[in-house]
Amino acid sequence: MSLSRKLLAEFLGTVLLLATVVGSGIMGVALSHGNDGIALLANAAATAGALYVLIVLFGPISGAHFNPAVTLAMRLRGELGNCEAVAYIVVQVVAAVVGVVLAHAMFGLPLLQPGTHARTGVAQWLSEAVATFGLLLTILLGARHRPTAIPMLVASYIFAAYWFTASTSFANPAVTVARSLTQTFAGIRPMDVAGFVAAQLLGALMACATAHMLIPAQRQTQADGMELGRALPK
């Protein structure tokens, strides 16, 4: 696939992912009449469902990263060059912001609204490190052992992580930046973004190191160098 096609796939997938995350949060709050548990359940289910579909659709084209942490891991594994990785990350961040704006537009809200939801502190940062570590480990080990199951593995993990982490599992720097532009259920204060992103990157690096230890060097064949999308169902 040409780089332009890969970037278009990353753009569309990330836009739709953020529209789902923010839009389902808005709808969940509206229909649950203030019951945060039901709103979170709706938010988690919609996000997991969208992730499954988006990975299946766009995985064969771009690898369906939709996440700078995933792109960083693939760069560290030698599956992307520097220029390609930077292009992926720029597109992911821009697309994430577009997805938030799209969600606001669909619900008739101000298009950009600096977040007001406080998400900071050691517990929140630890949650983001754990959430991102688990997500990357799911992808890296899944690509090795059960490549065709990756869409379901990722969707299932994110659904669970919404519930077992105190931060509700952003696990994605681009998502974090974009969610600082909404005051809805999914939002985060701009001042809290740096702590989340640092924790996410730490979790991603730890996952890469752990995956390297779990998969013996002698088993790292040329096939392991394929992009994630090449292992997904065509």
C-alpha cells in the first residue's frame, strides 16, 4: 500500500473512533439520566464495537494503529521508518481532533470546548500506564500467536480496561489530546494531558520490552516484521 492510502486509512479510522468515544459518552449520559455506571457501560460497549469494526476494515491497509503508542511500538520493532511513523502520528492527532469536533456537531454542541473533567494524580497515571501496557502487549503477542483474533482481542481488552482502570483507559496519546477539547463525559482538562501521555508512553515502552522477553530472539523471523494489518483477515 502507498503511504497516502495508509494515512487516509489512519485518518478515517481515528476520526470514527473518536466520534464513537465522545458521541457514545454524550448519548449514554443523555439516556441514563445521570447514572454514570450505565453511561460508562454504553461508552465502553460502543468503543469496543467500533474498534472491532475499524481494525477489521482498515487493518489490511494501514495496520489500524489509530494510536501514537502503537505506532511508536511498531517503529521500535522496525516495522515503520522514521518518516512514516511521524506521518502516522501527525495524522492520528489531527484526525482525533476532527473526530471530537464531528461528535460535537452531531449533537449540536460547541465544536471546541476546553475540557473541565479533572483526571490527575498517581492513581490516574498508574491506570494509564497499565491500560497502555496491556493494550500493547495484547497487540504484540496477539500478532505473534493469534493474528486473526487481534480485532476481537483489542476490542475485548479495551472494554474490560474501561472498567478495571481508574482512568477509564484512554491508552492513546492522540485520544488524550483530542479529549481535552470536550467538556462532555469523555473529557479531560488540558492541564492533565501531559501526565496521561507520559504514563501512556511509559506503558508502551514497558510492553515492548516485555514482549521482547516473552518471544525468544530465535523466533523473531522475517514474518514478525510484517505490519499488523498484514496478519489480519483480508
